[in-house]
Amino acid sequence: MIKAALIGAGGRGKDVYADYALKYPNEIQFVAVAEPNEHKRNEFVAKHNIASDMVFDSWEKLLEEPKFCDAVFVCTQDKMHFQPAIKAIERGYNLLLEKPMSNNLKECIKIVEASKDHNNSITVAHVLRYTPFFKKLKQIIDSGIIGDVVNIDLNENVGYWHYAHSYVRGNWSNSETSSPMILAKSCHDMDILLWLVGKKPLKISSFGSLKYFKEENAPKNSSDRCLDCAVEYECPYSALKTYLVDNNEWPVSVISHDLSMEGRIKALKEGPYGKCVFRSNNNVVDHQVVNIQFEDDVTAAFTMSGFTNEMTRKIIIMGTLGEVTGDLDNNEVIVKLFGSGEQQHINVENLFGGHSGGDTGLMKYYTRQLKDKVVEGLTSAEVSLLSHVMAFSAEHSRITGQTIDLEEFVNSI
């Protein structure tokens, strides 16, 4: 039985990783929590029956205690990962670290160095590697059936409502308080491209901007808040259409502790989720493209867009003997071989949980990893560092307009 402590009882920590322990109590048990928000802290304590002396309102207090469990899960906001991660490593804990490791590349490097110094097992939550869908794509590539991979096109369709919720009104709307979009959201995609290609990335270029969600694009006669807006009824980004619905699960669940209709209306009157998407404190890009040059003349192109109806990822892998297309949301993979006309339609298994089963897959893998005392995992800090470098390089390219040599970029840090 793995015993764990949670630092940060927000959506990812409380509702994803810790809920796995409720479904599989023989695999892992959460025995402590550190969370400054009293409501979230008390909710977690009640769900997991945490002893009163193992409840803390800060990560500092939790990590002052003598080591008492096998692993610490760091699930704070992006800018708050580094300090508790380093302290937990120094105290000898194994670590599951929410992505990104940090929104500062120097801090990412320091986390990797600390993990080597203390021989800790650190797993970064790059959950896409654990999905049945991407595992199947990796198996197909490694089988050699489509020959050598030449290039990959990967599209991240964020979904118009998801983009508005998380990246205009939500916690990841402003790079000054969180991370740039390529790191907060699309570091998953940098990691999966790195894994699928299986070669060293050499150069990166990127373009993108915040094009639409700005005050100058606000509809005529619109207001600061959707509740007071004369044209709300015709706006696809209406907060009323998103949050004042019968369902009170995510994304509705994050806007207020009180999910009654009265509580939600109050949240829309007072909080960020009721603000007009054209008048919010957001600055992250709403669309971005990234081009990557890998070793052996392999290339990849990535597109992130907040302007899609679906919330999925779509991919084309082009090899010397055939191609593979796939849609993550549909769990469908098609292999087409050149010359013979042969096609294989593969329906990938469904695995419950968020990120198309990746959240569950990660927890299954991680609990086994700890049980077997394996230090180097599928998404260790050292493995994940290179995909973080890709993301930071892409953002630097987007801002400067330069093509970035990754080795030179790291050496300049």
C-alpha cells in the first residue's frame, strides 16, 4: 500500500489523483494534505478521512514534519511548483509533480539536478503518454510498419468554450500569474512529439498571438459582465450558457464552492468567470504554431487553436512506407500502407478518466513504479526536461521572431 501526501487540493490534485485512491484503496492512500483554502482543505479531509494532525494550511508546515509517507503530490498552481518540489526532494520523498515542472527553465533544471543528487523518483504528469491512444501510436511507429517517420502534424483543438473558461477567465489566462500557453497547455504536445519521434530536437520556430479575445473586439452594446449584457443571448462565449446549466460538474464546479443556482449567479456577479471574454485580464495566445527540426531530418508541425468546436487532438504521422491518422477524442487510429492500398482501422480501448484515460493510466503506472521502487519512469523529471526546453524555446521564438537552436538556448540560460 502506497501512502501519499497532497500539496494543493485543487481540481487536479483533489478530483483526479486523489480520487484514484478512492477507486483503488488497495493501491494508494492519501494520509495528509496541505491546502491554504479552508473549504478545499476540509472537503479533502472529509473524503479521505485524514487525521487531524496530518492537515496543514501550507506546504511548508507539511514538509517540516519528519518523513511519514512514500510520495508527495505537488499540485499547486504553475508558479508555485518549484519550492515545495525542491523541499520534498530534499526530505527524501518520491514526487509526482504536476506539469509544468516550473514556469522558469532554470528552476526546471534545478529540480532535475536535485532529483539526481538525492536519487528520488520524480514523475511529471505528462499524462498523454499514458493514454491508450498515444501508446497505440507509439507501438505502430516502433513496429516499423510505416517505415521511418519523416514528419508529424499534431493539432490541439482546445475547444472554444474550454479556451474561454480556462485561458480567458480562468487560472491560466495570464502568463504573468501562471505560464504562457505553450507551457501551461501545450507542453503536453511538446512531450508527446518528443516521445513519438524518439530523436533529439535541434531547432524550433513559432508564431502566434492573442488575436480575438481583446476589448477592441467586444460586440457593440456589450457589458463588462454577461449577467448585465444586452447582447449576451447571441454570444457563444456567454457565461450564462456555460455555467447556469443543469450540470454542476467541471467546468461549472470550479467557479464557486456554492454550486446552487444562487451561488453560481453570485460567482458570475463577483468573480472572473462572469466577466466578458473581451474584457478580462488575459494575455495568453489564442492560437499558435510550432515547427520543430529533429535529428535525421525528421520534422514536426504543431498547431494549437482556441477556435475549434471539438476539444480533441488530431494527428497525422507520415512515414516512408505509410501514414497513420488519429483522433484522440474518438479513440480511432487508421493505418494506410503505400502501394498495397492496405488499411487498418483500429478502435483503441477506452480507459475511464480525464485526458482520454491518461489520468488513470498515469496513476496506475505511478503506483506500480513506487511499489517496484523504480526511480526512472516513463515521464521522469530528466526525461521531461527536454520537452520543457522545447516549450520555452518555442515561446522565445514566438516573442523574438527567431529560429531557436535548442542547445544554444539552454547554454544561454
